[in-house]
Amino acid sequence: SDARQADAAERAAALAERRALDALEQRRAEEALAASRALAARMPQPEPVGSPSVDTSLDLDLTPIAIADPSLTSMRSEIASLRGLLERQVSSLLWAEGTRRSPQLSEALRNLARLGIAPDVAQQVIARLGQPDSIRHAWQQPLAALSELIPVGSNRLLTDGGVAALVGPTGVGKTTTIAKLAARYAMQYGSDDIALVCADAWRIGAREHLAAFASIIGVKVHAASDGDELTRLLDSLRGKKLVLIDTEGVSQRDADLAQRLAAWSSQAARVRFYLTLSACSQEAALDETIRSFRRVPLAGAVVTKIDEAGQLGCALSALIRQQLPLAWLTDGQNIPDDLHPAERRKLWLLKRAVDCLAASGPQVDEHTMAENYGTVSATHA
């Protein structure tokens, strides 16, 4: 039957892998033995006791002798190279076998890779799909499983009000997002209960930039240059229903980041912090940014510049891996139209992720797929 044939093929692949590893270990042992013999042959042999040439004085040089044998270094390098080659070959065999047994699963993994979804997140998606035979659509089913993994918070800031601050690196769109939030609230409830605070004392023209947006909706902009001034300012704005704070952009590697985050943390009892991330950023940079800014209690994330990204999988992978709830999405400069609550836009976000592929046209390398998913494909197929 097909099941017995598949089981036999799986056992044959495992046996081939075990034999290859055994052969590699045997070769390592033989090469190590040969190297040790070669090294021993080059070492000076001790002369017989009582030989006239023996120096019986006690003037001994006990300085340790460092023996650097190029052959040992070369052998280690060759073994590492052979191991890497063997691992790649085994992964390629497993990927090819998995593709043969379950082409739907392999195509689903390729589609996730095209989106920019990281391998560890893709494995979580595949785990939710169940048996490979149940995969009928290489796009719809993985996207539905991916949607379930995206952390989204219930955000009622624009309904219930409160004090919120946008934090994050420079140039990710914090000021524009502040303007969109304020405009959206003003359209529903009016501008009388809104206050905008510019806490960016570093960037030239930061207050003027925010004031230009505020003047359109008739909202006043206040400034706070340090933590003490922000505390006094927030005390004076207790009568406002919605207070939005625009902070200075800080790199996740800034030497003063810890000090600035400590200053912001002092306001944690009254301020909700939202980390602003650009969808155009690399996955590693997004991961690093989230880890660095988590020194303050983050209520959620705002992902901006969705319209400019070539792949949205990097941002989605980082949010899923770090389990940071998504609060808002922005996809343009129009105020307030290009602001979307994530709670009701998960499927829209995934559609945008697929639409990005038509413009960016990312390529999928089969060798990379084999290295990343060879074991996954063979295990689930």
C-alpha cells in the first residue's frame, strides 16, 4: 500500500542518513589517528639513559612550547566543510522526498517564504494545518493559519480615550501616526478634548511639524523637554479625554536608550506606550527593536509604511515571535484615511501581504528551502 511504501521510503532515508554520518565519524577518527601519528613522528625521540650526550645539569627551560600544527587546523576545517556538505545533501534529499510525497505542503512553504515569513514562524503555520492530505489550497489555508497566529490587541484608545505615547526609532512615522489618531478622534468626538504633546527635544522642527498637523484640526500642541516637565504637563492636562505624546526617535542601539526608556517608564502608571515599527525594516532589526524597547511596558505596536514594503512577512514574523499585539496599521500619508485598527483588519493585512508580491516579485531559492524546511517537509509529508 501507499502507507507501507511511504514508511519504507522514510526508513530508507533514515538509514542512508545514519550510514552517511557513521562514515563521516569513521573518517574523522582515521584522520585524527593519522594526524597524531604524523605529529609523533616529527617529535624528537628521548635519548637512552646513561648516554654521554645526556645533559645532567639542573638548568632546565620549563617554558611551555606551543605546537601549532597546520595539518590539524586544516583537518578541522575539512571536517567542518564535509559536515556542512553532508547536512546540505541530506536536507536536499529530505526536501525532494517531502515534495514528492506532499507537493501541496511544499508549495505552501514556498508561498510563506515568498511572503517573507521566517522559517520558525512558518513551522508554526504548518503545525496548524493538520495532515498534509487536508491541504487543498496552497494559499488560503496557510494564510488562515497565519492569521490565527498574528497577535492583535483589543484597542479602545480612540473610544475610551486616555494618554498614549508613540515610541520607536527615527523615521518610522510616529508624528504622522499621531496626527492620524488625533484627526480620527476629532472626526468622531470633536477636538475640544484632545491635547498633543511634543516630547521630542532633539529633532529640529519637531514641534513645528506636529503643530502643522494640529492646526488643521484645531488642537493645541504642548512641549515637554524632560520627564519632570512631562509629569507637570500631564497633571495640567487631566481634563483632556485624549492626550497623544510624540516622542523623539531613538535607535535600538543608541547608547542613551536605557536612560531615556527609564525616564519614560516613570510615566507608565498613566501612559500607554505603543512601539512604532516600519514594515520596510529587516526582520532582524525589528526583533532587536522590540527587545530593546520592551524595557518600557508596551501596550502594542503600530506598523507603518505598509504601502512601501516589498514583503510584510518580516514584520509579521517579528510580531508573532515576540508576541507583541498589533494595534494599528498605516498604509499611506492621507490623514486620517490611511489609519486602520488591526483588530478588524487581519485578513486585509494578509491580502496586502500577497499584493506586495506582484510588485516586488521575490524569488524562492530551492537550496535555501531545502536547508530551512528539509526536515519539516519530510516529517509532515
